[in-house]
Amino acid sequence: MRIKNRLFWIAAVIGLVLDQVSKFWVTRTFELTQTVPLWEGVFHLTYVTNKGAAFSLFSEQGEWLRWLSLIVSLGLAALAIFGPRLPRWEQAGYGCILAGALGNGIDRFLNGEVVDFFDFRLINFPVFNIADVFINLGILCLLMAAFRPTSSNGNPKRSHRDQDR
């Protein structure tokens, strides 16, 4: 049996598992706000929580973010199930975004906040997690898909690998 948009599901499952396992490890290994430098002053693991969206936006009104995560997740799953066979870059992109939406959505529904722990201090970047990484990878994949060369009829050029994956 062939699974439609297989790469979508592979990316979603891998991303979700990595995200949830890493958050489980951090919450069981670290005390809240504890930091461990992996490269002093550059990259640390720092256990913090975030009730808002990226960069702690909407942290006071973050309740609606759990529902947004759910709606995005259901929409992406519906696209993969009921939509057309997507090109590989789009499958990977949407699958990664689903992994991130589900990973952070699970945190919001279960705990009311998201666990973050990647702390790049060299550029003073907000602390983030694997779900956030997968969302950004997904956006990158979708940008790659958008800028692919097109054929004379305006459709993206497809390789033989894009046909059924």
C-alpha cells in the first residue's frame, strides 16, 4: 500500500518525536531557569517556559494559541490526506510545520505553556525548541518549492522522484 504524501508524514512524525522526547528530557533533567553552557557565551541549554508565541509575543493572551495550533494541525493533515499529491519540497515543508504546530500545541494543551531550551547567546536570540526549528525548516522548504524552476505551462518542473512521494 502506497501512502500519499509520504514525505509529509515522515517529516511530521520525526519532528514531533524529536520535539517531545527533547522536552521530556529537559523537564526531567533541568530545574526551571537552569542553564548549562555547551559553548560558554555562545550556546547554552536553558530550561524556560513560554506562554506566548515566538519571542514571547502574546504571552498575556496566549490561551488562543492552543486553538490556533490545533486548527493549523488539522488543516495540514487534511491537506495531506484529501489534497493532491504534493511535490517533495512542499511535503517536507508542510510536514515540518505540522511537527512544530503539534509539538508546541501539545505543550499548550497539557501545560498551558511551551518548553524552550535552545539558548543562542552570541546574538541574544530568544530561547526556542525543536518544534520551532521544524517550523522554520518547513518555511524554508516551502520557499524552496516556491522558487523552483517552472515548465513552459507555469507548473513546477517535476523530477521522477516528485511524482508519487
